[in-house]
Amino acid sequence: MSPGNDVIAEAAAAAVPATLPGSLNGNRRLRQWLRFVPDGSVEIFSGKVEIGQGILTALAQIAAEELDLRLARIRMIAAATAYSPDEAVTSGSLSILESGAALRQACAEARTIYLAAAAAQLGVAAATLCIDDGEIVAADGRSTSYWALADAALLDCEAGGPASVAVKAPSAYRLVGTGARRLDLPDKIFGQPRYIHDLELPDMLHGRILRPPSPAATLISFDATAAQAGDGVIAILRDGSLLGVLADSKRHADQAIEQLAKGALWHESASLPDETQLPAWLKAQAAQTTVVATKKSDPENISVVARTIKASYAKPFVAHGSIAPSCALAQFDGAQLQVWSHSQGIFNLRKDLALAFGMAHGAIAIRHVESAGCYGHNGADDVAFDAAWLARAPLAAGRPVRVQWSRADELSWAPFGSAMAVELEADLDAAGAVIGWRHTIWSNGHGTRPGRAATPALLGSWHLAQPFERLIAVNATLASGGGSERNAVPLYNFPAWHIVNHRVLAMPLRASALRSLGAYANVFALESFIDELALASAADPIEFRLRHLTDTRARDVIERAVARSAWRDWQPKEGCGRGIGFAKYKNTGAYCAVVAEIEAGVEIRVLRLTIAVDVGLVINPDGVANQVEGGAIMATSWALKEAVRFDQRCVTSASWEAYPILRFTEIPAVTVDIMPSEHASVGAGEASLGPTAAAIANAVYDALGVRVRELPMTAARIVAAFD
């Protein structure tokens, strides 16, 4: 039981921002965020979506905390354009910062409104009331409840913000900061229908799209005779180079698309670069060049440069490798288009579908349905276009259409994380201290998400007879986290630096957002180079980092990771090594330090990762640990195995055999140590990726005495590095 207004008073002295918190600023009506249901539950609406990161559980904790409810009373409602607040895209480890802050304020204001209503009904002062799991109790024992008072009009108002109602102080929290069981996991663990692949609608048709054999191919002609004669085929549809099938079952649709592929004639050209020379190719292309940051030395304290050290690093194109191929359903009744999608940005998807089909936004409704998880811009939006295009065909006759991509579709046609080349230079003084730093990047941009351009960012729309322009990937502003340049500005207190980004304008393979964007390559390069500088200065890599760091939270995570990994008690063994990597994600987010222990045999095997992380105020410790661990395992897979393979014509890594990922038997032991903090909450999921890659690279050097600067660190690359 907690006092009604005492908690509000605790935080009343907080500074009042000029705008409302998080995405409440763009979605001000309180009824957009929550609703009290007669059965004793509370429906919470968020525009952020569950993609495997456990965000809906954390948001439920925030809502329950501010409303003084048990977590079991909270029902998180899947996002839909018809009723959810528009919170753009679930990305960038921003959901707690944006949706969490908004929901916290909205629920605090709802609590205050209901306390006032209860006070009026009971004839007492609101300050004398207490709330216990939704029961609003007066000092004399009389009570009412949220549900007894429930009236839609009460929340049909705009939020006033912290100036009118303050959220609870952290000292009053009872749910936030404690472990909570994930709301989404029971169905997933016990195989209950939850994913979009499980969704079946009455009288449903199945569709497939025949993809071109290569990115530059155009359809000349096709013979539909054999496909049309197949069982269950409803229609063969063509618009330019877009060729599709409608059938009464997935099997019949698959059989028809195989027949269509045999009878299709394409014009192709060699449009892709030499995969083995990718860094050189990136550096040779036309680019938009931007000076990201410049810092000049204090003229009164300029040291003499004793030597300059240079190194080059690179990463390949990387696929999302979603375990479940992208899937969508759509239904068109002649006026209204309904789409069921696992898109990370349902409002953005609606905007691009409206552009592609010349429809009004209000004529399109998108509902989010979970898939097996994706951290970035995969094929979810593209397959939604496929389903919608087929559903709009007259022969679909208003029936719902389901489209599921194949594994080859997913690994060949979903956007990739961009390849990157990075060059670093450091000037050292006679004592080995860094006195000058230069960081240069060559990369495609890291964003072609839907809803952000004047033309659709949807694959199928580029293959129409009147195709929309194929978009070249762009970068967000650095203030919004950046793209290629993310984490390129060092957190270390070097006296001078110069950071330059070359956004490559040729984009032979489709690139867009993939978990951590440019931070993965930049931190891999930066932290590998820091180790190289420490070695050149005959300094311990930990001491060298701490010597150049004044940020106490940064120093604390490094020292915690060192202590938890027993770094200073390490006993060298042949073929084994340990290394460290550190970053503050986006230089505005979570602090993370990773110690990797590896064994070098026929291949590199990561044995153990010890991670210290500071994400500010923790909502759900289990969720933070899960996300940090998951990011580290993904980074391990990228660092050791993953690269999109291609020849001059097409992507060749269209299967798991050609695009290997880390197996369960290869997953390292991972320990995550969460630092206590009352700083503002920030996201956790992307913080560990760059530090993990760097820690592994530094451990490989420690074990073998050879520096691998190009990812992935395969046996062939290690052998080549010895030469």
C-alpha cells in the first residue's frame, strides 16, 4: 500500500523539461496509453513492439509501478495503427528512453486523476488516500477502485507533464528494478501459437513472389503454362519484374513458383564488386564526405609527436539471419487494406504502403504480430508489401493472403548490415600517451527503413513496371545516434582528434539498419587499436585505457569487468588468450566492458565472456542481462563466422551452409554484471556488440601474437595475418 500523493511530493523538486517526456510529446492524450477494463485489468498501449528483447515486460513494470498495481493486472496490447500511439520505430535501444518515459508520465497522471475522482466520491482530501493494487482506500476504511471509477472521459485529456504531476521517485519503487518473468516467454517455450507464422485467417490464400536471380536483373518474359496448370493455383500475377502466385495452400504456391522460375527469362549484368577486395572497393567509390568531429589541442599544452601509428580495419556485409523467414498477411475489401506484420515500425510501413499503392493512410491498418526476433531492418516490411500487392489483385476476391519468404529470400534479399572500412592513426608523445587521433570511415549509410523518404523503401516497389526509385542508405544525424559514424568519436580524453565519414554512394547490395549499426565496426577498430597502442607503449592494456579516461562510470565498468574476470590472476596457457573491449554505446547510452577468453585451435573458440554494464536505472535486471548476453553472442557469431558471400552477379550465401552462424555448442559462458545506478535509464541490447568483437580480437592477439584486422576472424584470415 502506498500513499496517494506522498510519492508525488517526493519528486516534486525535479527539473521541469520544456516538452513532455519521451514519445508522450507526440501522443499527448492519456487515453492513447492506457484503459481500465471492467474485469480488473489495465490495458497498456505502446507503439513499441516486442521483437524478442522483452520490452513489453519492462514497460508493464513501469505502468504497474506508477499505478500501484500488481504486474499481473497489466495487459500489454500489441501495437496497431488503429489505436496505438505513434512511436515510430522500435530500434536503437531507445524503447525505455522513449516509450518508458512516456508511459511512466502518462500512468502517473492517470493515477492522480483517479485519486481526485476518488476523493470527490468519498468526500475526503486526495492526499489522505492510499492505493493498494488498484483499490483506493480512505483513512476511515471506505474505498473505491480504479474500475469502480472507470470512465473513458477521465483520460480523454492531454498530459500536463512533470510541471503538473511528477512521477514516483526511484526510492519509492517496488517493482522497477526487480526481476520479472517475461510476459511473452511462456507461449514461446510451450509452443503456443504466438508468431505471425502461426496466424491463420478464414478462407486464406497463400502467395509467393518470384525474386530476380540477381539485384540488377529485369524480367524479359515468362511462360506461366506449367505453373497455371498446377493444383490449387488461383492466379499468376505480373507487374514489370514483379511476378507472383496466388494459391489455395503454401505447398501449391511453392510448386507454382518453382514452375514459374523455370519458364522465366531475365536480363542480367555483373553489378557487384570483388568480394575479396571489398575494403579497397569502398575506398575507391564516390562518397559524401562529412567531418564528424574535430578537437584541437590546447596551444599552451601541445606535446611533441614522438611517433605516429596507423592501422586499417574492415567488416563485411552481414545478414540478419533471422531464424524464421519473414512473413505477412494482408486483406483488401476494395476500400480498406488490412496488414498483419512483424514490422518494427508499423506507422512507417503504413506510410510507404500508401505511397506504393496510391492510398490514403486512413485506408490502411497495420497490426503488429510477433515473429522470431530481429534487431534491425530485415524483410518484414518487404513481405508486407508482397502480401498487400497480392491481396489487392481482383482474383484475390477480398480473401486474406499469407506470404512467407523462403530461406533463400531471407538471406539474399533482406537488407544487410553495411560493409565498412576504417583507418585509424594516433600520435604518441615520448611517454606513450596519445596526443592526436584520426578516425576515417568508408561505408554505405545504415538506414533505408520505410517511412522516411518521398518514395517507398520496399523491395517489391522497385520491381514494378513503373518502379519507384531505389533508395541509397543514409545515416541518422550524430545527435540521433549516427549511422556509419556511430561510436567513432572516442570517449577517451585525447587532447586532439579528427573524425571523418565517407558515406559511399554506390550500393550494389541493399544496406540498412542492423543491430548497433556502425558502432560494431568502429568499436572493434577503436578498441583493437587501443590495444595496439598499449603494446607499442609497453603498457598494460587496462592501465593504458584508464590513463586516458576521466569518466568515472567508464572507469568503473572496466574495473568491474577486470575484477570479475580475474584478469590479474590470469595464467598464460599455450593457444589461449584474453582481451578487453569497452565502449559507451552511441556515447550517450550504456557503458559496457567485455573481457573475452579464447582458445585457438583449428578455429577460434570463445570460452568465456565477462561483461560489466551500466544502463542507468534498471527496470528489469533479468531483461538487461538477457539483452547484453544476447548481443554478446550475436557479436561473437559476427566476429568469427558471418559474412555475406557474393560473386559479380548475385549473393551466393543463400543457405545456412553458405552463411554459417554460431551454433549452440559454440556459445561461450557469459557472465553479466549490472552496475547499480540511479542515472536515467538507457537501452541495453546493443551496448555489448562492439566491445565483444574487440575483446575477441585482442584475445586472439594475446593467444597467437598476430593481429586480425578484418572480420570475420576465420582460420584463413589468421593464417594470412602471419604472412
